[in-house]
Amino acid sequence: MSKNHSRTVSIDTPSHSSRGRTPEGEPNPVDVYVGSRLRLRRTVLNLSQEKLAALAGLTFQQIQKYEHGMNCIGASRLYDFAQILDVPVSFFFAEMPEEVAQRSPRRYSGVSCCESDVPQLPEDPAQHCTYVESLFPSPDTPTIVHAFHNKAVKRVAWWGLFWRNRKLACVAHRGVIYRPGNPLPYLSPSMRAFLPNSEACARAISWCCPKHKIHVIPNGIPDDRVIPTRPAVKQELDIPEQALIFTYVGNNNPAKGIEPLLKAFSSARLDAYLVMVGANPDLWLPLCDTLGIREKVRLIGQTERVSDYLQIADAFVFPSKNMDSAPNTLLEAIRMGLPVVAATVGGVPEIQQ
């Protein structure tokens, strides 16, 4: 006797930003990784940014932007770097984690299944629904359609009305804390469940989403996110072995609270260092100079190897002014056993408790 197998179809349709950035405006993770490999090889050869810039016919500011992933390194420029640094071009992509490649914004927009990966939806939006339907198994096979991001949720809430004769459940992920402006997707009879990642997020949709549809599923952190890969990070950052270290992980969005954090660190006058992962030196070094704390602050830029910097921290600082639902950086720090100093916004108090 044959058995039916369930199938999951995930729909993820955020809008693309310019210059290959993520929908949130952050640098392409692939560019960040390539930049980190450029920095690694330059450091191994004991070359300063100024020296590499001179060899490549660039300014050191351009090297900084390349190393932090702020600018994409073109093919010809990457070839030049390979020649100067005496490595094959493949060196810059070697050992790239799969999650980095998966997070490239050019791979964001599309449909994927548990059984196969589909590169993207058709260019014509009128064909999207038919294309998604082509991924479904037979009508009597249990199927879950999981929508990510606002646009996809709206589409699935409408399309699902025409799929109700199937053994199919439409569900949607929710990971932001703000009051939805359009209640219709939440009221649609085609949507079986909404999956917020915090109780705070659940409360934000409770005004328009029936209670029986709301199922909170907290974010999880895989083991490989909390396993350091480099042991000598303090030496690389020129921080004394016994120094007290506070660490921040985030981006340069003003809502993330970098400016008040730097001002608070300056006012505290602690005999300590502040390591800021994801902070662009071009943006924040001038403020560090104004506050007189440049020698005590380390601005790392974007990196996938957050655990390398969390391992040297004595405490983690989360100064966000935004309504974060379940920030992964905070979860990673807690998983690594760090005490946390955090703003009481969004779902942060739930995590701390």
C-alpha cells in the first residue's frame, strides 16, 4: 500500500535593494565574506591598508570599504588582488559557509521546497500563483505553504482561497513588532496559522488575528553559530589579555543605538574596551575621536564569525532603540554564557527572563 508524504513549500518575496544589498539595506553577506578573506590575507602578509591600496592603485578608504563588504569587489579588481597577494582567485571564496551563500539577496526572492530549490519566481507576477501551484504534489497529499515577509503573506492569503479543496495549510512567519496596517491576511480563512517569534510580536497582531491562529515559536540558534573558529582574537585586536571587554553586535541603523552606546561608554570612563561587530569605521570613528575613546574602541565591520568576538567578551551590550522581536545576536550571546546589558524593547525582556 502506498504512503502519502507531506511537502512544504516556502514563499519568500522581499523586495530587492540596490547594489546587491539585503532588503534591510545591509551589505551582501557574500561581499562581506570576500572582504574578510581580503583582510585575512593582507594581515598574514603584514601589509597595511595603505600599502595594499598603493599596490592596487586605490585609496586606503576603498580598501576599508572592500574589507567590510560595503562595496562589491569586481571581477577584474579581485584578479588584481589575487596577483598582489599571491593567492588564487578561489582563495577569496574558500570555506564560505553555506548560510552566507544562502543569505545573498540575489537568492532571497523565490520559492523553495523541502525536496528541491527553485531559483526564483517568474518575472511576470501574473504567473506567480500558477508557478507555485506547479510545485504542489497531488491534491490528497498533505502540503504546507509557508509564507515569509509581508508581500508573500498577502499573496498566499489570497491564493489560498482557491486551494481550499486540497489537503493544504497556509501559514505565515512573523518576526517584527509593529501593528499591521492591513488586517485582511490575518482574517483570511485560507491562513491556518501565524507564527510570531515572541510574545511581544504576538501581541502586536492580536488586534486583527484570531487567537486560535497565533502560535509563538521562538527563534533558535544552531550550534555552529556559537562555535569560535579563531583563538587569537584579542591579539589581532591589540587588546591586553586581562582587559575587560564589552561587545556589541548589530548594524549601523541609528535605531540600533550605536551613538548612545558610544556616548555612554565615554561617560562611564571604564578601564575597559568596547568591541563593536557590524559597526562601520567610516561612520563611527569620527564620533570616537570626538569622545576621546578611539584607543578603547574596536570597530570590526560586518562578519559572519560573530562567535569569534563573543568568545573574548566579558559582557554583551544590546542598546537597540527599535522594537526588536527576538534578536538573534542577543540569543547568540546568551547561548555563549555572557551576561547581558540590554534595552527593554520589544521581545528582549522575554529573552532575558
